[in-house]
Amino acid sequence: MDKIRALRYFKRVAELCSFTAVAEEFDVPASSISRRVRDLEHSLGIELLQRSTRQVEVTELGKLYYSMIGEAIRQLEQADELVSQTFEAPSGLVRISCLPSYGEQHLTPLLEQFAQRYPDIVFDLHYSDDLTQLGKDPVDIAIRGGYAPDERVIAKRLSKNEFSLTASPEYLSSLKQEFPLNKQAIESANALQYRGPKGPIDWHYFNGNYWEPIELTTHLISNNGKALLAAALNHRGMFCVPSWSICEHIDSGELVEVPTEGKVSVSPGGDIGIFLLYERSKYQIPKIKLCVDFIYSNLGKL
């Protein structure tokens, strides 16, 4: 039995609870995954997984075993990659997870430049707002907005992530309101609301002393920034967006920042930003180091 391979298969089955998903990830038949894990169970003399026609669950002993082998497997995989690239040009797969709007506007064009310099490095790009757990999810580098994560990763700030309440001049004219808008006027206007991984993102209003939630009159909800932008450009309402994502539309005059009496944001208080995340141990791998340094040297100036 190839125990290392069996351990890798078991680790991912324990994380994904699906033989099919793991089979797709490793590009092998699901029966091969199941057989390897079964051989591992026989060699240990314990049941690691409980199988049924509907789902796969990790047993209590399986959870204990998983907690003990996870770090060892990660270190082994990183050692393999590090040694294999020490004496040759950097190559191989780099898996990056990035929030969609930032990825489309800033990361994609940058990686095209990177690819011209290092054609043997292949990117697996996943643009999503879903949170990523480095070391557990199959991701080498993550770019996320919000607060610096409280976990064992390196977090380098790429840019600020300040939000502004924005609309078209035509929509603001249709409100028939006096400016700057107070909280009640904002609540009566059409809100174009972003849906994050945990649901629609609320807005907050700073009244000079403290932040308070805004009771939105929601006109559109979407997890797609382009859909909200299109609605705003078509004079359908106001949206609260990162300033970096609408610079060209502000410069052209298609959109303007809404004058308000108090500050409006989706993140009351605190210092938020766009962060480049990676594991310290993976930074030793040439392809990861090159990519991290290239992204930071270019986007860290935004």
C-alpha cells in the first residue's frame, strides 16, 4: 500500500466528506479513493470513515487521526515542492483565491504580466467571497477584504478598503431631497445591496457619537458587483462600495459620492483593507515566493 497517497486521500475526504469531490480533485476514479482509504483502515485496524449511500462522516478516531497527520502531510508536500524547484526554473500550479471585483479589476491584468515572465507557472484562479482557510483549503495565496485575519498566516496590506455611498447624478436629482442627506433620507432611498457569503451586507450610519444600523429600502440584492454597478449606472438607486472599485466612473462623472450628514459604511469603525494572505512555510517555495512578491510589489502601491 502507498501509505502516503492513502493518507493524502483520507485527509481530503475528511475535509470534503465526499469521495466524488476528492476524486475530481486528484483526477482519479472515486473507487480508487475509497479503496486506498479502506486499505489504510485495514492497516490501522480501525474505522476512519462511516460510509452510507448519502454521505461520508469521519468517526471519532478518524477525527483524532486527521488532527495528527494533517500538519505532517502539509510539510511533506511543501518539502517535495521546495526540493523539486530548487535546481530548476520555477514551474507548476499556484492556486489563488480572490474576492471577485478586486480580482477582475486588478489581479487578472497583473497575472497576465506575470505569465509572460514565468510561462511555466500555471494559475488556478478562484474568484469568490467565500472565506478561505489556508492550510486546509487547496489554496496557496488568498486576497481578501476586511480586517487582518486572526490566524497563523502572513497578511500584507495591499490597499485601503474604504467604502463610499455612491449613485448617479440623475438618481440623486430624482430624490427631491436636500443635501447632505440625513439618515432618514438615506433609508427612504432605493438601496442596491451586496450579498456576501453570510447574507446581504448591512449599512451603518455614524451620527457623530456612534454607529447605528440603517433600515434599508432595498431595491436590488446581488452577490455580483457588476450587477449592482449596472443598476447604479441606470439610475436605479444608491450603493455602498469600495472606493477603488468605481474610480473610473467617478472620474467620468457617471457616478458621484452621495453627500451625507454622517459617514456611511458597511463596516462601522475599525481599520479595514485588502490583504494578501499566505503561509510562511509556503513562501520558501520559489513559485509561491515569486508570485507573492510580484503581487505585493505591484498592488501594494494602490
